[in-house]
Amino acid sequence: MSVVERRRSPLLRDEVTLVELVDRVLNKGVVVTGDITLSVADVDLVYVGLRLLLASAATLEEQREGK
Amino acid sequence: MIEAPAGTAWYVYGVAEDDPALERLDAVELIRQGNLVAIVREVPLEEYDEAVLPERLNDREWLERNARAHEDVLQGAAAVTAVVPLRFGTIYRSPEHVVEMLGERAGEFAENLQRVRGHVELGVKAWVDLSALEQTLAAGDQPVAGGGAGAAYLQQRAQQQERSRELSDRLTELAEEAHRRLSAVAAADVVNRPQPRELTGRSEAMLLNGAYLVPEGDDRLRNEVEQLAAEHAGLGVEYELTGPWPPHNFTGEQS
């Protein structure tokens, strides 16, 4: 059976990727106007940041493999 | 030396139905208004200052620590009572402001709590290995008939074009079928945009990124995912089930 299950038990918490978490925690949930709230621009910045981080991690790995 | 008074803020994780068991949650405070409870934590204001927030959000370590903390608090609360998650980074400068917010939005929170009570959110992603699927479809091609190299080339090209049309139709069908079957066993459903490969870091393409609200302890969705996985395995499609999550995707009207 090719179902990959990623349960959110404390033991397996690392299984939930940061992307998955960010997708829910920063992108969903009720928006109420606090005294300080994230703007959409901030969330977009997170995605840009994650992309850069992931891209740089991939580059690093390639460099390592290339050696 | 004069020090500015340490600014304190109240970070709101979510709003729950009041329940004595909430008192047992670690490291959070409860702010009550009517039968609603805001689950909050006192945080240094400087941590979430608007001037530094964008920078902090791009600090992976900071983001991960705080996003997980947000999730952990909600998970703890959801384990004992109905909870409506608030978006990450909702901050008030005083508990009185939190009370005001609860009062102003009481009706909406009550509706949301009613919807999610006794339910959990499950995430389902379908991934497709495009090269495997192309091969499967190519296996159905007619062997190229005689008639010279030119005719064979044209026939091959026509088959390739046909195949790529077929491929994209088939993928759309698969995603629609999966979502239809999963929605049929869910109380509510949301289809999110598939995450791009540069974010997932996987070679497979994300075909479906769905969230489903299901009654606690109800295995029908899980079984349906297994059934879909068995049926679609031959096409190079893999399913991934995540959760149970607090109901992030089911909090009413959203942008």
C-alpha cells in the first residue's frame, strides 16, 4: 500500500515538514486584527525565504556530492 | 542607566470552548469572555515588533521554533476541547484587547466551534511520478507500422502528442476523482493549491493538496485513501496522509 502516513505524534514531529507547518500555521486560521498581525506580504516573504533556504540547501548538497 | 520597561504582548494561539482541562496546558494563559477562552502566552513585544517581524520570519530557526510552538499549543488544546486556530502572529498589547476581540467576534467563534466540535482535520496529498505515468501510457501505443522512416516519425510524433494530452487529462481526472471520493466521507473539505516542487523538494509533482474535516475516530477517510492508493499505485501515484491537525483549514470565511 503506498500511503505514506505522517502522524503528528510528538515522537514523529520532525516528520511534519516546515513547509507543511507553515502552510497551515501561517496561511490558515482565523484572521483577527490584533494590535500586531502578519500581513500577506510577510507571509509571501516567508515563502520566498523558504525557497531560498531550500534552494541553497540543495546547492550545498550538490556541491558535496560533486566532490 | 535608564532602561525602557520591557514591553509585554499577548500572543493568541486560538479560541476554545471553555473547559476545565485547558488549565492543564503548559506555559499558556487563558483569557475568558463568556464561554469563550483565548489561549495566550505572554511574549516580549520586541520579539514580534512589526519592524523586525519580516526579518524574523525569514530566520528559519526562529520560524520553525515558533511555528511548532503555535502548532503544539493548538494541538494540546484540541486534544481537550473544540478550538478555533488563529493565524500565526496575532498579538495584542494588553489582555483587555483580547477580551474586546472575543466579545466582538463571539458569534463567529461560536459558529466555527460548532462546526469543528468533535472533528479533526486530515491532510491528503497525492504525488505523481510523471515519468512512470508516461511510461504506463506509452505502453498502450500502437507499434509503429511500416511505410518508411518519414511516416514512422510522423506516427510516433502524433502518438507522443496524443500521450501528453492524455497525460494531462488523466492527471486532472485522478485529482478530481480522489477529491470527490474523499469529500464524500468528510464533513467539510478544502482544496489548496499544490505546493511547488521548489518548496516540497521532491521530484514528484503534487497532484492534490486537500484538507478534510472528519469526525474524531472515524476511519472512513483513511480507508478511502488506502483504497485510492491501491487503485492508483500502478500509475505511479502515491498518497500521503497527514494529521490529525487542529482545524486550521476549517475556520469559516477566509481570504
